[in-house]
Amino acid sequence: MRSSCALVALAAVLPLSNCIATTANCTSGLTISGLSRNLDGDYIQCDNSGLGGDNFCWHGEPHGLFLTHGCMACNETDQKLVEHTWAIQTIPDVHYPAVLHAVCTEGCPDTGRTWPLAAMHLQTKWMIIGQEDVVSNVRAGCCKQKFHRCDACDYKKCEGYGFSECLAHSIFPGCCSLLSWLPHGTCSCQQPPLECDHLDDDAPSLQV
């Protein structure tokens, strides 16, 4: 029996790729290890298309290294080079073109601009720009989001507070925030920083 998504796609004469929105994608960060001292680390989600993270920033820094599928800001030659894979790049002050630093040549998912949530601890190969040898045994994958006590903040409860109550509940151990008070006049929840939890980093690598 065909899935409802497939039937809708057939009825609308649309490709099945338009129905993959329900696929769980990474929204925390991607961890790279074994590539190089300057490129290894946690690339934290810094942009979300609505289907999952599609731009990951090295250690959460918005002006440093970026890890993305493809490279929209690269020149035409580099765009073709990384069209179906993941790449690490920087964007200079003039914003164009981006500068490639490394390209995944084997093992990285090619499922669009997002990285599947289940793609953890992958065994991959990368090419570092300017080096002849391909780097093997590079571990790459979506990391588990580190728990924060304010992850379970009750938005409705915070929104019901007045200024003084919001202020009182913004102090530890409270999780409310006054950041939305000036522009909107409402109390909101604190936004915990995205961090990777590496307690399970000893899990075996997977081949894809």
C-alpha cells in the first residue's frame, strides 16, 4: 500500500522529494574530528531553513568557519566542486566569493541542504584545499544537543508575568527573560545556547 505522501505527490504530479519535509534533520550542531587542528570542532547551527539546520558555524561564531552543503557564496568553479557534498568555508569581509578550506569527498550525506539527524559518527574522507593527500578517517556527524535547565521553559507562564514578576523570574533558577519587553511589552523565555553533548563520543563510526 502506497504511503499518503506518495499518493499526494502522484496526484499533484510532483516529485517525491517534495514530500521529504517530515525527515528528521540536525538542529543542534555537526562535529568534525580527525580533519585538522584548525578545522576540527563543533559547528553549531546558526541558520535554520525550517526543515533543519542548513548553516553551521564553528563553535557558534557567526564570522568564522562555516559548514554547509554546497557553497552558494563560492565562485562558479568551487560551486560545481561542492555541489553534492559538504564543505568548510569562510566568507571574507567583502562577502563574495567565499573561500573554501575543505571538501568532503566520501561518506557525507547528499540529501539537500540539511544534515539528517540520524547521520551520527560517520566515517568520512575530506580534501583540504592546498594539500595533495585526502584525509581519511574523519569522523563527522550530528551531535546530541546538550541539556540546559531552561530547555523546558513554560512560554505561556512567562508571557503571563508583568515587568516586576518577569524580572524576578529571570534570575537563577528562573528561565524567563525581559529581552522582549521593550520591543513587544511581553515577558519571554531565555534562549539557552546551543551546545554539543559529547558524552557518547565513544560510539563506533558508521560507514554510509
